[in-house]
Amino acid sequence: MKSKKRIIIALVALLTVINSANAQTNTARVNTSIPIEMLFPQGKSKALILSFDDGNVADKRLVKLMNEYGLVGTFHLNSNKLGTKDYLTKDEIRNLYQGHEVSGHTANHPGLTTLSKIDVIYEVLEDRKELERLMGYPVRGMSYPFGNTNNFVIDAISGLGIEYARTVGDTYNFSLPADFLEWQPTIHLFGKTNYIPNDTLNDRRELDEFYRLTTDFLKANSLALFYVWGHSWEYEGPGNKWAEVENFFKMVSRNPDIFYTTQTGLLDYINAFKNLRFSVDKSMVTNLSSIDVFIKINNKVFTVEAGSTKQLN
């Protein structure tokens, strides 16, 4: 009888241990499935990139206006066109673009998809090398001339120090880039206004769509990147286009909920987030980068300081 009782006690104890282990296992499964959301610096949910191509002399007016409203931009330049008619000179770009980012746009602005591999490499490297000499820092990205790219071009520029490349394939949404070498913007500044000559009805529709997107961005509650691109020379000539540019800048400037960034600035931040190292149960995280990263777990915001390990409970 005592022997039978001992067996029953032993079985109860074993079942207790098994149930305890299962409970611990189930808890671990729940913890490892916790979603981790990236936030922008200072815990912001919105980011704005302004990007302009070519290096036309009208950039002087554009940069002055951006500086007045506390905005930053990424400017993609053709180094071999600098100093020619309607383009900035090489001597003035360092001072003009101080506080902004200078990026590549190829040396001569050819359609890259029509070139041989060696010519693609030449256009990108020559542009990058000259812009680095003029600006005094590494040039890490570019925009494709005419927005044209394909797998052949992307393969050719891989390994040339180009970490991002912008297309002109507008998404009309606020998503983060799926591929840094095919970075699609949200929308051209003012959409496709003036694409059809003397079509005021189309211009009105495009302008309305642009401002609808701007308003949606300003009201967004989830993570949103508004990437607007264009050319300063588009705002010259007849009409009141510079007033429209200033109106847009007023709408989006000095907003405490927006992270104002260059393209490289956002690239570095996203990579810092991707390189965070979490423990299995998501109770700890190590930030390997030199950038403070902000994350949200279960609606709680954490700051993971650069080079630190943080407890998340």
C-alpha cells in the first residue's frame, strides 16, 4: 500500500514539473511573438524627406526658402554639368548646401538603362568622386537620371559605395523603402501639374491630390514617411509656383511630430534599427550603432541609447 502511495506521489510530482515546464514554454512563445515597432528619433511617428535633382541655379532660391522654414533636403547633382549654362558652379555648392545632403545623379545625366556596364560605372564613380572632392565628405547615394533603372543597372552600381538610389516611381503612400537601391518616393512636388501643357483642369486635380496626401500625412497616426521630390527649375517662369512652394513649406515646417531628415539620415536610422540585437524573450536589447533608436513594444516607447544594452520591462 505504501509502495502504491509513493508511486502516486511521484506521478503527481512529475505532472507538476511537466505542467510547470509547459507553462514556461508557453510564456516564452508569447514573449518571442511580441511585435517590435520602429519609431523615428525622439519617438516620432512621421518623417519628411525633400529631394531635388540636377543642381540648377534655381536651387539658390529653393535652399534659401528651405533654410527659412527649418527644412533639410537631399540634392542630387550632375558634377560635369556644374558651371555650365543654368547650373551652379563648383565653387558655390559647398556653402550653398551646408546643412543639407549632396548626393549623386551621375556625371552627365544619361539614361543608365541604355549604357554598357563600364559606362554606368564610369558615370556613377566619376560623379561620386568629384562631388566628394567638392563637398569634403563621402557621397553615399544617388538618384537615377529620368528615374530609369533595371536589374542590370542595379547590379552595375552594387559595390560602388552607393547605399541608396531613388527612382521616380511615386507610390502615393507613406511606406518605408522596401529596397534602398530602388527607393520609391511618395510623390513629385505638386504631382503631375504642368505635365500636360495648358491643361488647367489636370493641374487642379494634381494639385488637389498633392495637398490631400500632405494633409493625410500630417494627420497620420501610424509610422509614415512622406518623401517629396522635384527640380527647382520647375518653379521658375510664368505663374505663381514659388508661392505654392512656400505654401507647402509652411504646411510641413516646424511640426514637433515630424522627423526632418536627409535620405542618408533616414538610411542610417533604419539600419540602426535593423541591427538591434534582442534576447530570445524580448526582455533585453543591445544597440550596436552610434545612433539612439526608439522602439515601441506593447504601446510602450523605449529609447535604446547608442552602444548600450537595455532592459525592456
